[in-house]
Amino acid sequence: MAQREARVTARRSPGASPAAGPGRSTLEGEPQAREGARLLAKIRRGELFKAHRLPGMTFPGSQRAQPTALLIAIALILAVQTRQLSTEASMMGARPRRATERGGEDPLAYIPPVIQRLGFREAPMSWRENAASRLGIAASNVERGPLIQSSPLLGRPAGVRKIVGDGSCFYRALSASLTGSEEFAPQVRAAVVRYMFEEKPSLISEDVLSEQDIMSELRLRGRRSAGLSRTQLLDMYKQHMSSSSSFATSRELDAAAELIGGRIAVYVPAESKGRRGAGSGRPSLYRSSWQIHSYKHFDDDYSLGVPAVYLINTKRIHFDVVTSVHVPTPEEGSD
């Protein structure tokens, strides 16, 4: 018998009490559940109404029970049962809050001081006109006046201009950031693709864009590429990127930043990152942050005075334009 009791004890969950039984731990919700069961038993026996009835009031179980009393009893039974179910659900689904969660809000952003100091500034009109010209857009199509609300520090997005989601959202967003209009997205896409494949082929050299990478992206778009040479793969990839429904990748963003001679700052919410991101029902393992695509690439020292456009990449599949930002908090500047 002693050996059997030892085996039962070994199977108990950590923290389980002897009264809890094998494999069951004593949780803080169980006293409420037991109290609910006792209340339910009293209702069924009529004891609750016997103890608290007013003069002349009948109760369930008496021969003169009135419909009103029965309705009250039914309501109380349903309330107790609902609470029991709620308690069980909360015990089953309870989980500790991660350090990056803030009471149901988005996870804390991480914007280090060196990024904050870049600021959120309207690009000079002359730069916008020159950048638009390099993208094949006439300077006369560049809207006069500010397109964003400038701020001395770069914080989380506060205002966002929604962009049409049709596969060309990045090119639409870049067009809107420079000219005030999305309509020049086709010219922007054509200019970026031409720059990558004709003017700056080093951006798609083998050490940057491998054949396996090309085949993987084409496969995701449902295009077969097995057995093709690198030249054929690049031709197919160029056709793919020229399509109005093809999404831009980080390569296209880097090429666009180099082409316009500035920075493309992209805010990536934490929910968009990793397998634990949006739609998984779990908190992200990352913090929201700004990603900087620079015309200097990795040589950018984050010096001030470099013109930039500001976008937000939601769920890693859509770009919108950021038009204003919050003042960053001290917590957002620390890791």
C-alpha cells in the first residue's frame, strides 16, 4: 500500500495538494467553484429562499410557489453555472504576462536614442522634386506644401495615411510620400526595377541574390523555375517584379532608397514579426521598431540632415504612409 501511495504522489503535478488528487493542482479558482456548487444545491432545495424570503413570499419547493420565484431561481442557477464555466475557462487559459505586454496594448516599442534623434522631418521640396524626377515623375506633379507633421524626435506612428492594397502598396506609398498622390505607382515600380536590373546590377549579383532565393520567391508566386539558368531566372524575376500585383521585398526598398538618394524609414509593429506574430493568439517575441533602408546601405552612420520618407509595414504585407508620430517615452529608448 505504501508503494502504491508513493507512485500516486509522484504522478501529481508540481504544487498539487493531497486533496487535489493525482495530476490535479489546487488553483485559486477552485474555492469559488465549490462555493458556486453549494449555492446551486441550496437553490435546488429551496433553502436560499427560505432563509431570505419576505413575509408572504413563497419559494421553490412549496406548494404555493409563484412563477416569479421560479424565474428568479432559474436566473440564479444560470448565473452560478455561467460563473463556474468562466472560472474553469480562466483557469485553463491563464498564462503569465510577458515583460513586453502592457495590459492588452501593443508591445512596447524599441526606438534607441540614435534613431530617435533622426527626427520625423518633412523633406525639402527640392529633394522631393529631384527624387520624383529620378523615378520618372515630372516635378510639376509634386504637391507643394507639407505632407507630414514634423517632429524633432522619431517616435511611434500617430497618424497614418491609408494606401490602396493591390500588390503595389509600397510603390503607391513612395509615390504618395514624394508627390502627395498614389497615382504614380507604375512609374515608381518601373524605375526601381530598371535601376536594379540595368543601372545597378550589383544589387542582384549572385552574392546578393542567389538562384535559390529567386526560385523560392517565384515558387511562392506559383511560377515554376526548375532547370532554368541564372540568366533565365533573372529574366523571369524581372518580369515578376514588373507585374502590378507583385509585392516589394527588402531588396526593392534598398534599391528605391539608393535611387532617390535618401532614407526609407519603415515602422514594423511587433505583431508583424516572426511566427508568433499577428493571428497566432500569442504575444510577439519582438518589439516594434523602425527599420532604416538607406542609400548608404550599411555605411549609414545615422547622421542628421538626410531626407527621408516614413512608412509603416503592417503584418509584413502592406505599406501605409506615416504622417505624424508620438513623442518617444524613456522606456521605448531602453532595451
